[in-house]
Amino acid sequence: MCQNCLVKTIHHAQHHFGWDNSLSPVLHVASGSQLEFHCLDAANGWFNAGSTAADIPTLPFDKLNPVSGPVYVEGAQPGDALKVTLESFRPSGFGWTANIPGFGLLADQFSDPALTLWQYDRQGLTPCAFGRYGRVPLKPFAGTLGVAPAAAGHHSVVPPRRVGGNLDIRDLAAGCTLWLPVEVEGALFSIGDTHAAQGDGEVCGTAIESAMDVVVKLEVVKDMPLKTPRFATPGPVTQHLDRHGYSAFTGIGPDLMTAARDAVSYTIDSLCREQGMSAEEAYMLCSVCGDLRISEIVDRPNWVVSFYFPNSVFN
């Protein structure tokens, strides 16, 4: 066990695309080490303050979702767990949200590219302005973090896996602890896809995508045969959104995915009607701050999915 280890840094240039257990580690560390990862945003720096929606079709899709690493953790073996303590986030202050054609929960309804750029307070993390409409509360977290799978070859970073990856769990924020099942020697941990804010569901496919530096502590837990990742939060998870309550819209029917789509669609309709924003703006806003929840899954044949939109955005 590493006691009082100095924080080591994994720089922006030390990143990769996808999961592959044959990748050479950028660093070997003892269990208990603290590391600072410099994480690129999900578009690998493609967007800047002068970008427009016209820049979306030329996105280099083979270079999206870079993750920093991998890091070899000494003593980690298949059947163990890697305990990841998320200690702090240092955001960049710039972010973007996009509707990328063909991607997102309502991709069939939103075929045109759209882009929102964000400039936010990187120190105080005060709610960030969304055009003339309101302000979005911020909660930095890492969207993608995981270890290498045992299966040989290159594996896309887009779908989440039992070893972690693109989980997009909004509550993997500072103070949270995540346990990942280890499948290969050394675990080979990587992290990236940092977000300044996101709703549960990330319904348009993107959050407030934002580069940031993340400090984590990596520890090996022996003989902890997890089936899938688990995590623990240090306290309540929606205090940044709760202050003024929610407006919630429901989808009801025998298919959870259809119900989820309906709930989000009804929310977008309401935002367009009551706030005067475009459908694309409403869709992206839902993605960065609204939460999809399964409200009922036992009263067959119909299930209830609710979409919670925080009133604090407009207060």
C-alpha cells in the first residue's frame, strides 16, 4: 500500500481511443496512489468559442471520447476490484452541448445539427447562463472511467461495459467512490469525457462537455468479485437542482424506451410553448439538467417513466 504518495500527473497527450488490454501503460503506480488526470473533452478539443453548428458534420468520429491513461496499478489481478476515489475536479470554464444527427434518445426527431457553447465560472461554479432563458446549475463529474476488458482487441469507448467505461453517471462527482471489476493484470485504468453538468439520461447524447483536471486515488481491493461497477456517494445527489422543485412529465406504456421518449418529448413541447425556445434548444437543455426516472415498473402491462425538469433553471 502506498502511504502519502506524491500526486503523479497524466497529461493531455497521454490518452487513447477505445479499450484495449494490449495498450502500454503510461504509468505504473502502487495501490493507494493519488493521480491527477488532465482530461480532454469528448470532442478532443474540436470546438472552441468561435464554433458553430456547421462544425458538427466534420467532427472526426474516430477521435471522439479520448480517455487519459491507461495506468497499471500494482497488485491488481482478475477477480479483484479497483477502488476509485474521485477527490477533486478542476474545470476549464469552457464547454459545449450538441445535437449530433443520428445520436440521442430522439435522434429520429432531431436530424439537424445544433450547438450550444458555454462559458462558466471555473472557480465558483455558479449556475451557467443558457442564452436568454435561464441558468443551469453545475456539478462537474467524469462521464467515462473504467479498466481494460479481458477480451482481446480494440473495443469502442461509446457503450458502457461491466468494467466501466462510458457510464455517464452524473453522481460520479467529487467525493464519490467507484468500484470497478478487474479483468486484467494491473487493471489498466483510464478516465475522460468530463462534464460540467448533465441530467440523468443525457438525452440528446451530450452534456456540458468540458475539459478538466481530475484527482483520483486508486486502490486495489483483493478478492472482490463484482459483476458490474458499484459506487457510493458522500451525501445527497441533487441539492444543486432541488431548490425550486421540479416540473415533471410522464410517459406511460408497455415499453420503457417508448415511455422515456414520450416523457422527454412532452417536456420539450412544454419548454417551447412556455419559454419560447426552439425545439433544438429545449432538447439540449433537457440533456444538461433534466432527469429521467422510472417511477413504476410493477403494474403490468404499463410502466411509468417521468422526466423531472428543475424549476431552478428559470428562477
